Amino acid sequence: MFLMLDAIAHYLALGIAVFLLVLGIVFVMAPEKGLAITRHRAENLPTIMAGRYFFMALIALGVAFRGTGPEVAFVAAGLAGVALFDALTYYRAGTSILPHIGAGLGALIVMFVAYTGGEL
């Protein structure tokens, strides 16, 4: 019975991933529509961002204490992707990208070390 629930949970997680990917695409293609769909309001985005950073910190802490090397590498790759996506966004806007490039490179270093086990 638990194996069946585990399989269902994996399919539900896959559904969540697809839903979040669709929302991401909507926000890239039509930001106003993304805000409308999610019922977010632009004036609240700094507070919403705080929640996202708290979530990313929680995931990083969880994988740091309970994850395997490949899991740490996977999470670090995701964090690098977020930072580098932000850098690209700010590059296109003509503003400073250095803080996001630094965060992205730092996360890529963690990914590399975690994936290789520190062996070159």
C-alpha cells in the first residue's frame, strides 16, 4: 500500500512541476497575465520574494543536512539557474548583474564539488 502511495506522490509531484513550468512560461511571455492568473500584485512582490528566498534557504538546509552528493548538486544547480536567470534578466534591462553572477558561480562551485565528491 505504501509503495502505491509513493508512486502516486511521484505522479502528483510531476503534475506540480508541469504546472509550475507553465506558470513560468506565462510569466516570461505575458507577465501581466501571469500576475492575473496567480493573483499576485506587483506592489507585493518584494514580500513575495522574501517568501521565495526563505523557501530556497529551507531547501538548501534540508539537502545540506539530509541529502546525498547528487541531491546537493541538483539543488545547487537549481539555485545557480535562478541566479543566472536573474542575471540575464538584469543584463537585458541594462542594470548590474554582478551580484547574480556571483551567486550563480558560487552555486555552480557547490554543484561541481557535490557532484564530483571533491575529486578532480
